[in-house]
Amino acid sequence: MRPSAIDFIRQFAARFAVRDNGENQGKFFQNLIRSMTLLGLVSANSAGCGQDANSVKPVEVGKLRFEQQQIDLVNGIREKGVHDEKVLKVIASVPRHAFVSDEFRQSSYDDNPLPIGDGQTISQPYIVAYMTEALDLEPQDRVLEIGTGSGYQTCVLARLAGQVYSIEIIDELAKRAKKVLTDLGVCNIHLRTGDGYKGWPEEAPFDAIIVTAAPPAIPEKLIEQLKVGGRLVAPVGKDEMQWLVCLTKQANGEVKRETLLPVRFVPMVPSGRSD
Ligand code: SAH
């Protein structure tokens, strides 16, 4: 039903465009589609579980208040160099304020990380968009995420991929993320509390792996769990000296490594500390 709502508006827009050179009406309808997407009335992507199940339901928290801020945020991310329209559409439609506590809700659409408790942060939206673009996801992809945190990045991935498997080491955060994602109606996700260094061997191999806490080096077990042709994006390094790295597993088994951006993530908790 939801994609056809977009088609319906597009047909209207096309009719007006023929009648009146289209400029103003075209813009009006574009804005209408954007607003409906922001409100969760239409989904950016209907692939995934069930008929329309990975679309995000409208949220009740400050429903209309953030509309312009979210549009500004997406425009800012585009200006910073993310150009994948599928990714930008999802950033424009996922309600980041649902993943942020009351205390920081007014800043939900600032392009900054924000505290989510337990010394952890929800990632900066530009970095979420940049890493997601680097993963180059297809609608049927199976994705492993290490560091669920607030669940915001998980939600973005779930709107672009088929199934998302996400591991969080802090149980309290995993539970909170699960509640928010369930309330938003995101169902193509699988959450687990545990040690991300081990990956999720029972569900491997994955088309894409994203790590949202910084290990000193990319864990070998994660590389093993990547499909041939798959991409792994992770911040790597200690303290201030981290780089975002993208690995691609090649047919001959070799791994191609690209260094993308200097970044600053919370450290990945060493293996064994959670057990
Ligand atoms: N993508 C998240 C960012 C969370 S910050 C968001 O947008 O909200 C990184 C998260 O990684 C933190 O929640 C932290 O607890 C988690 N983390 C750190 N070390 C980990 C490990 N070894 N295994 C799994 N999760 C880990």
C-alpha cells in the first residue's frame, strides 16, 4: 500500500508537470513525498520482512517538530559528500529522536554524536550515512553489525538490507534498542547481547559487516565471517588515532583494504571482558 501512495503522488505530479511546465507543482509534490516520508506515512524501501514490515512506523515523540531539522541534516550530509540517494532517503525517514533520551532529544538532528548512557554514544549521522554508503547494500543482503548501541544505525541498515544481525556487549543498551526498534515496527533484525569479537558464526557468512566501536585491529573472526565480494567497514585504532577502514574480500581469498577517513569512536571492549 505504501509504495503505491508514492506512485499515486508521482502520477499526480506528472500530470501537473505537463499542464504547467511543472516547476512549482513538481517541487510541491517532491516536498509532499519528502514530508510524508519523514512522518513515516510512506516508506523509502519496502523490501524485507513481510509486506511492508521494515518500514518505520510513525513515532509519537515530537512528531512534527523535527521535520525541518531532519531535512537540514540530510542536506548537510549531502554537502559533506554522501551522494547515495537511497541512503539519504533513509536518513531522512528514520526518526533519530526515537533513539535519543529526553535529555538530548532537542539535539537529535544535530550532526553530532550524543550520549546514550553507560559511557556510550549514538553515532554522528554523517558517519552513519558515510559508513552505510561504503557498505553498498542490496535489498536482500544479510548484514552483521557490531555495537548496537542505541539501535539507530541498526534501523538505517534494516531499511536498506534484508536481515540485520546486531551484537551489543552492554545488556542494558541491547534491551533499550530492542524496545525502540520493536516500537518502530522494524522486524528484519536479530539482536544479541555478547562479544562482537566473536561475530555471529551460526549466521555467517555475511554480505556486509559494520563495526561501530574501534578495535585496535580488525578481528580475524569477523573477516572470516564475510562472504567473498562482501565489505567490512570499521574504525580501527587506539584513542585519538582511528581510521575508518573498508575491507573487501576477493575471490582469491585476499582482502583489499582501503583507508577512508579519520574518525573517533568509542573503543571496542576487549574480548573476554563481557564473559
Ligand atoms: N551504532 C551505534 C553506536 C554505538 S557506540 C548507534 O548509532 O547508536 C558503540 C557500541 O559498541 C556501544 O554501545 C558499545 O557498548 C558497543 N561495544 C563496544 N565493544 C563491544 C564489543 N566487544 N562487542 C559488542 N559491542 C561492543
